[in-house]
Amino acid sequence: KLVESGHAETCDAVWLVVAESNQQVARLMQGRGLDRADAERRVAAQPPLGPKLSRADVIIDNSGTIAATEAQVTEAWLLLPSEVRESAALMTTTVSQRLEDA
């Protein structure tokens, strides 16, 4: 809900992960054990993709293999300025430490 809420404007970059609706349905059925009707309702209830696509700085196509998705993420990550990557790594480490301490 980052784009819909208007909070995307507070972000340095917005990454969007997309997949075909039939693939989303299949993954919901397989991964969460939903029946087809429930999975289709969930996918249909998603906000429209158009505004997200127009706001996204990076679009990751999650329709293929895990390796293909990972390659896209790695490529996009490496295109970020080094100071952004370093800052993100620091934040991730801090969050991980807090979770371990909890």
C-alpha cells in the first residue's frame, strides 16, 4: 500500500515486483493452500497495477524462475549508488540485531 497511501514519495526509490495474475493464483493455491476461488478473489482485490507501475523506479518480473528473479534484483541493486547500498546494509544489520535481541 506504499503507493496508494502516498508514502512512496518519502522513499528514495520504489521497487515493484510483478507476476501474471494466473501465476499469482497458482502460487497462492500452492503456497497457502487456498482453493482457486479464494486465490482468485485475493488477486482480484489487489489495487490496480497501473499507478504502481508509473511510480516504480525498479520493476522486478517475478514470472520466471527464482534464479531469474534473483538476477534482476542483483542487477538493480548494483545500479544503486554505493552509499545507498551501504546505508541499506547498515539498516538491515541493525534490524537483524534487534530481532535477535528480542
